[in-house]
Amino acid sequence: MINTMSVCFTGSVSLAQESTNDVPCCWGFTFKQLCEAQRDDNNFQIIISFLKNKTEPTEGALFRSSPEAKYFWINKEMFKLADGVVFRYKPDSNDLQFVVPVSLQQQAIEWHHDVPFSGL
């Protein structure tokens, strides 16, 4: 997991065809959970609006936005919306990384780092 400011990116993920809203498929979270958590996170509002509708923020909205939201906007070409969830193209490849909203970051860290076989 890579943490930039309070923006976290996971390792590469695959979007399995059999994934549904109710089946955990992305770092232990369902697409429904991910979509709702990202939608409720103010840092994602500008990028989600752009990816869904190609709506660009006003200068004032961008000025008042968080550093995380500004990062998303400046790097908007690196992001993709898949099944309502924001993913980032991994640098130097077409692999996708799940963008972890603040509300799920602690859970993701615990699930993937606080286990006996993680080496910690």
C-alpha cells in the first residue's frame, strides 16, 4: 500500500468478471462498499464528477478543495472509474490500483498487515 498525503493506493488489483456488488473482490471490500465510501469522502467528489460526467470543477471549488482532491484533479488522466469505483493506473503499466478512501484505510492496513504471515 502506497500512502501519498492521506491518499492510499493498493497493490495491483484485477477486476474479475464474476465480481458483484456483494462479493468481496478488492482488498476484502465489495464494490458496493468501495463505491459508497469513495462517494462519501469529500476528497473524491471532483474526480468522480469528472470521471462520470466530464464535469470540470470551478476555479473556486478547486481552490477550496483539499490537497488530496487537487492531486486527483492534477493527475486526472491516471484515474479510471470501474463499476462506480475510482482506480488509478499503476505508473509504467496498465495495472489498476484501488484508491483507498480515508474511511477504509485503517481497515485495509489491519487486514493486510496485521496478519501472522505478513512478516510483522
